[in-house]
Amino acid sequence: MDKRSLLAGLTALPFFATLATAANMNGRNTATWKVPPGVTKIRVRSWTPDGRKDMDRTLNVEPGELFRLDAIED
């Protein structure tokens, strides 16, 4: 499963766009996100370069929980 496209897909979401852009601008391949109040689930999806769905997961979360996404090259 190609996880590299995960970060790219998340940047389309308003709450990730600023963080992901900042992460790329400072030379790091990482982004963090704090679950806002009222959110109890998040859905994470990614697609292959040819448009096929690669991953689709729903996670239970708690407000204030912190997520960190790291791009890892093989």
C-alpha cells in the first residue's frame, strides 16, 4: 500500500492544508494535527496514482488527541 499519497490527500482538508504546507516549507516531511473539540471520528483515505482506492479507514479519536504524519522514503 502506498502511504506516501496519504499526506497529499489530506492536504485537501482545510484543517490539514496549513500544517502540511508549513511542513513542506520548512524542509521537513512531517505534519501534525490536533483533533478539534466535538470530533470523535476521522476518515483517512488514499488513492493510487491511477485513481484506484488504496486505503479507507475510520478511526475513533478524542478531542485534543495529536496525530503526526511522517513521509518515509524507501
